[in-house]
Amino acid sequence: MFILLNSIYFTSSAAVTPSTAHLLDIKDSLGELDRESKLTANDTVFDFLNPPPTAILKGNDGRLILAQGITFPAVINLHTAFAVGFMNPCALNTPHTHPRATEFFYLIEGEVQTGLYQENGANFTTHQLRAGMATVFPLGGIHFQYNLSCKKATFIAAFNSEDPGVQTTAVSLFRHLPVDVIVASLAGKLTRPQVVALQKSILEALDNPSQGLAECRKRCNI
Ligand SMILES: *[C@@H]1O[C@H](CO)[C@@H](O)[C@H](O)[C@H]1NC(C)=O
Ligand SMILES: *[C@@H]1O[C@H](CO)[C@@H](O)[C@H](O)[C@H]1NC(C)=O
Ligand SMILES: *[C@@H]1O[C@H](CO)[C@@H](O)[C@H](O)[C@H]1NC(C)=O
């Protein structure tokens, strides 16, 4: 029996992305026992080193693996999700918010600097985390992580929603809002052509973690 279980769980092929029909069936349960009766063995194990393709957010300088409702059926209706992040030297996980979850951030390996600006009227706060240290980013707060060292960093993050969502702040503001609204919001300090040029240069959300500061990259010979 033990050998059989091993052969089921420790497979080398990429995990299969759950079908939409299966996900909807689990979500539409009359109670916990009904929900559990619909979960397969595969639904309740998530392999962060061999995840389904839809769980991988690949950036220029790292990757995030996110086990949430649509990639890990076991958490559907349970209001939780979990991520593992791999950051290359100098990588920046650019400023972003989670619209539906608070994040508990724990560093496994390396060192990172974190930053948080919660809302209007708050003070910006920052921390230097070593492996073994954690911090919290409350729901809605703009936050980032930066690996300023020449070594890789690895973190885990827990969320209190199975669908935490992410909004990359610069991308949202400069790429997805109307140019005239951005110009007016900046009190006319940037011209329309400057904002248009800025929009073109802004990285898309899925580029996270992105390349970090030029200074760090030079220091680390990248
Ligand atoms: C479970 O996942 C493995 C690979 O991840 C796959 O080969 C197998 O077919 C899956 N089983 C079911 C019942 O979906
Ligand atoms: C911000 O910092 C100032 C100065 O230390 C302090 O007086 C104030 O209470 C802080 N505000 C918040 C919201 O923490
Ligand atoms: C990023 O990794 C390097 C090399 O491991 C480390 O020295 C550095 O402190 C890390 N990041 C930050 C923000 O410090």
C-alpha cells in the first residue's frame, strides 16, 4: 500500500491542470462532506517543484508558484492559498496589492528587503529579512520584496483567500488607465507624450519578479 501511494504521488510528469467542470463541481457543494466526496487524491496534493502550468507565474528574474482554488482544488471554499517564490540575485518583486487577501510572508533562504505602504495616511515601513524571518502584508496594502544580494532568495507566502488576486501597482496605473486621466492625476507634471512613453515601458504583471536595480546587477556581475 505504501509503495502504491508513493507511485501515485511522486510522479515526474507535470501535474495536470484541473478541468473547469471539475472545479465548478467542487465549488458547488452542499456541505463539507459533499465537497470532500468530490476531491480526488490528486486534488489534495500539490507539488511546488512540479506544479500544473497554470500555477506558474514566470518573471524575468524568478518565478512564483501559486496553489490557489483554480490550481489546487483542495482549497476551494476553504479561504486559503499558498505560494512559493524563487527570486534570482537582485530580483525585485515589484510593488503590488492583493485585492482579496492578507499575506503572511516567510523567508526560507537568502535575504530580502520588504516594503509596505498600507493606505493614505500610513507611514511607509520596510524590513530586512533573513532566512527564518517573516512579515505580514495586510489586505490591500502596496508591498514589494527586493533581493539586494548576489544570492538567490526563496520565500513562502500564505493567504486568507483561495483567490487572493494580484494588482501590480505601476502596471495598473500607467498601463491600464486612460492617458488623460493619468496626466490629470499627476497634476500635469508629466505631459501626454511622456505618459504614453511611460506606458510603453511599463512591464506587464507576469514579468514579476522582474530584474532589479542596475547597481545591484553590476555589483553581482550579472
Ligand atoms: C494524477 O496526476 C498524475 C500526474 O500528476 C497523472 O498522471 C494521473 O493521471 C492523475 N490521476 C488522475 C486520477 O487524474
Ligand atoms: C507615522 O509616523 C509618525 C512619526 O513617527 C507618527 O507620529 C505617526 O503616528 C505615524 N503614523 C502612523 C499611521 O503610523
Ligand atoms: C539577495 O541575495 C543576496 C545574495 O544571496 C543577499 O546577499 C542579499 O542580501 C539578498 N537580498 C537583499 C534584499 O538583501
